[in-house]
Amino acid sequence: MDEEAERLVAALGNLTEGACAVAALIAFGERAIAPLRRFLLEGRPSTVYQPRRWAVQALGGLGAREVLMEYLTSLPPAADPQLRLAEEAVQNAAIREFLRWPGAETTAFLLGLSGNMMRAGLVEVFGKLRVVEAIPYLDRALEDDGTRLAAEEALVAIGAPAREALILSAITPLPKGDIETPSSLRRRQSALHVLAAIGIRREDWPRLGSLVLEEDPEIVTYSCMLAVKAGAVDGRDTVIARLIAISGKAPWFLQDDIVECLVAWFDTAQPAIQSEIERRMRAPEIARVRDQALRLLLRVRRRAQSEGQAGTRRPGEHSC
């Protein structure tokens, strides 16, 4: 037993010295791998997860891929919820170390892990390695609050190869024929958000067109954004009508997108916008002051007029 290596591994348990011990262990070389393996595989998980995470980082720096593979496939989940959450942080760190070894073997191993665990680390690594085979896994990750943002970033990184799966996800509420679950709705919202980032082809729009008739403002807004960006011709009046209809109840983070879409198609939307403004302006002053839709539509009209949009901008030319 190498006493110096054991001393350095023991230092991982000191929260004030552990981070420095990682660099020392990597500098120590291969003789540190065996005690690190014992520390990680034979040690007990703890709610204080930093020492085990430092051990993972040291093993990664030492190139001990096999030890990390053994760790990720051998330990049963902790029964205690707090211990389980802490150990997931260690697992995520171990998974991220595999970015050191891109290639078919790493991809196959990580895809094997994805069959029985949902981890933010897996989502991130699949995105950074642009693993097309992981698209179904990333689609499922859109339903989970802990992995959604990372899954969106990963799918954007993969880009066009994810488009077909995202379209299918966006138009598929679950369970079918019943009240949609909140997680399904969030998945579909995210799928549309990613599609807005990577873009769709004009021929894709007919499959998505019915989404503008849904009640959820996010689904409506993102699908309308896709129509404008794709330069869709069919259903343009419906898109404009739905944007105007939700303008009064859309949350703040959607309002700029609604404005941009209506400005982009102002040549077509102008009569409907003007009619709605005139109708709402007939309300009492107190109602006009509180009218979110009126404020938004007036903003659209000012933008279009100041930029000379009416009758001049082509559909989809303005980025939403």
C-alpha cells in the first residue's frame, strides 16, 4: 500500500483541502488509482458529496476510465432520498469526465447508461458529443424539471438531425385521448422552443399548423413563430388571429415574440390589428389602462410604422 497516495486520498475528506488534493493526486500518477477506486467504490455515499466528486475528478485526470465505468454500473441507488440526490451529483460528475474520451466506445457506454437513469450529466454530454442516437433520450429529458434546460441545449447543439423527432414530440400530447399531463405539456413547449432555434422547413409547417388552435399560450406563440420563420403561406390569417387572441393573456416572456411575429407579417395583419385596436379603444379609460392586448397591439403598430414595415417586409424575414 502506497502511504503517500493513501494520505492524499484521505485529504479528499477535508472540505478545505480536498480541491487541492485532486491536483496532487493527478500529479502523483497511476499509483493513486487503486486507493481512489477503493474510496469511491467501497466508501459510503454521504449527503456531503464533494469528497466523492473530487475522487471522480482525480480519476478522470488520471485517465482511469474503467474505474469510472465500474462506479457508474455497480452501485445500487441509495434508499435515503437525500443520499440519493447527493450521489446523483457524484454520478453526474463521473459522466462528465467521459468528455475526455470521445469515440464509439464512450458513446456506446453512455447510451447503455441512459436505458435506466435520467441524469443531467448524460444530457449535457450527449449534447456536447452531438450523439444523434440519444435524441429519444433527450426528448424524454424535456419532461423533467431537472434536465429540461440541458436537454434543450443538447438538442439545439445536435440541430437538424433532431428536427423530425421534435416535430413528432410537439404534436403528441400524452396520454392520448385523455387530459394531457403537465410534464407532457412542458415537453411539447420545449420541443417547439428548440424547433424555433434550429428552424423548420416550409414543408414541415402543415404538420404543426393545428398547434395554433390550442389553448396554451406558449404552444400557440412558438408554433406561430415557426410559421413566420418558415414563411408559411397556408393558414396565415389563422396564425395572425390566434396571436391577437392570446395577446391579452400571454405571460411576459412571450410578449416580445408575439410582437416580433406580428411586425414580421404586418402587411397582412394590419387590418385585423387596426380593427382590434379600435374596438378596445372604445372601452372606458380604466379598462384601456389595464388592457394588455391593447398595449401590445399599439406597440406592434408603432414598431411597424417606425420601421416602415407595412407592405414591405417579406414573411419570415424578421427573426422571431
